[in-house]
Amino acid sequence: MKKQVFGILFSFALWSGLCIAQSNEPQAALNWGKSINGVQLSVDLTTNVFATGSSTAILAWIKNSSTNAIYIAVSNPRIDFKIELTDAAGRTYLLTGDRSHFPIASRNFRMKIQPGEIDDFRIPVVFDKTITPGNYTLKAATSFSASISNFELFSGTSAIKILEPPK
């Protein structure tokens, strides 16, 4: 009986240790943007086809590969991140708020990301009915600060398709 209890406890301890050790890093190699001072941004979607008027959450990761802690403003993901669609003609649609009205220093809270850490975010967006159906590239941007400087960070692009809503 003692061996069975010990075996169960050992198995549980091993399993819970594995769960705690799991990373919040994206499972696949995603569209990481260019490294800025060792920091990168990536975004991913659960699908790449959306109807006008629909909504989704964009998943974003910030990876700090530098040797210094960085800080990002956290107030509202729709302000903290700029999500933009661009069509083949170069027309753009902003899916989040205009961050130019909210500089990084004026936002309420700053989140620290230590060297070697990856933090994840969910950004709610709506594909407004004014968006013309077609093929687009989606790109994200956000700001971070390190030391006494602010930097703009961009993701790689994702191809998406916008359709008319079903009638």
C-alpha cells in the first residue's frame, strides 16, 4: 500500500513539475519581427479567414533575448498594440486604437520583461464592416523601453482573407 501511495505521489510531483516548466513560447516558429536591441514581437491567429463584422483575439508574444530587462506599457491591449491590415493597393485599416494619442510614458502601468523571458498577450479586434473583402497582410506594432530610451517593435506579417459575411 505504501508503495502505491508513494508511486502516485511521485507521479503527481513529476507531472506537476512538467506543467510548471512548460514555456509560454509559441509552439511553432511564427512570424517574429526584426530584433530591436534583442527584443522581438510575433503575432498569430487561430485562422486566416474572417468575415467583415466578425471579431477575434490576436495572440502576440514579446521575446526579450537581450541582457537587460525591458518595460512595456500595459493599459488596454487595443491601445498598447497597433494592429493594421494592408491590401495589395497599399490601403490600410487600423484594427486597434490610435496609440499616438497615448504615448508610452502616459499609460498607467509598465510591465517588466526579464532577459530570456517571453510574455504573451491577447488583443481583441473587430473586422469592421467598412473593410473591403479581399486579401490582406496583418502586422502588429508596440513600444518598449529599455534604460532611458523608447523603441518601436514590429511583428512579421500574416496573410489573411476577409470575406463578405454569410447572408
